[in-house]
Amino acid sequence: MRNVNDCISSFTPLLSTEYEIFLGRKSVAVKLIITFDKKDCFHLMGLQYLVDRPELSRDREKIFDAIKSGVITREQIESSDFYHKIQDRVHFLPLLEQMLDSNDTVFKYNKKTNIYSMIEADYLMKNHIEEHNLFLFLSNAESDHYFCRSFFPEGKTDYTKKQASWTLLYKKKKNLMNGTEKILYDRLKT
């Protein structure tokens, strides 16, 4: 099983990465620019559910750094009585970049179709990796900019039911440190 250290290690390169995605549906095109922040990793791992770990109840960006530096250890986190609730998230989160690099399905997310869900998101990505369906929820930050709101493997609920599927038109990955870009998908060229 992968652990929180694997999550931090795999999330660190994403902090200097930007994805630009164009989606289309019924003659409408939308642009999503996805960026990453240390504080988002906390929620993607599900650490908010470990309410019995006092070292996790402070600034989420500092928690990221504390896990990275070893001040907060994997053993401390895994000793939580609630760790079993998040261990699947933690196991699959290191695959986030692989998920974003793939060209699987993107849905416009309508929370009202999942009446038991509390997730506030604008788009939902579904990918099948390591024989599991993984969900990544994206929320709008401002204009075309989005961040990763939530992430988890499929459990009892398929969050894509009754959601509008959009067609991937174009996807580009940019390294913000050196400016290099890689086109991951271009529907016009395929």
C-alpha cells in the first residue's frame, strides 16, 4: 500500500505544473486551467477525517511541509482510529498525475443528481487505473482556473450517473518552472 509520504512525493512536482484542457459539448467549448497548491493535497488525501490527530488541525500548507520534512510521520497518521476511512484515497492519490495525463472522461458535475453528496464541484474526471475507477472533482477558483476539490476511488456510488459527458478536444501540460509544454491530446490532429 502507498502511504502519505508517497502522496507528498508525487504531489510535489504538480505544484509547478499547469494543465490546460479544452472540452466541447453541443457546439459549446470550455477551457479549464488546472493548478495545484499544497493545501489542496491535505483534502485530497482525506486528512480532514482524522479528527483524533491533533497535529493535523492547523494550517494545511504547513501540514504538507511537516509531512514532507518528517515532522509529522506516516506512523502518526496511520495510528488514527479513522485511517481506514482514507487508506484507499492515500493508496491511489500518487496516481493523480497519471490520471490527469490520460484522456479519459470528463463530466460537467451537477451535485443535484447525487442527492447524498456534499461535494461542491464543477467538473468530474473518471479514470480506470489499476482496476479501479477513480474520481477527481474540480472546482472553479476564478475565470478559467480550477483546482482539485476532492479525490477518491469509486465505492458504492458511481458519481458519473446522470452527469453530462464532455468531449476532450485538447490537453496541454506546462512546467511552470522552465516553461516547457507538452501537448497530451489534440483532437484536431488525431
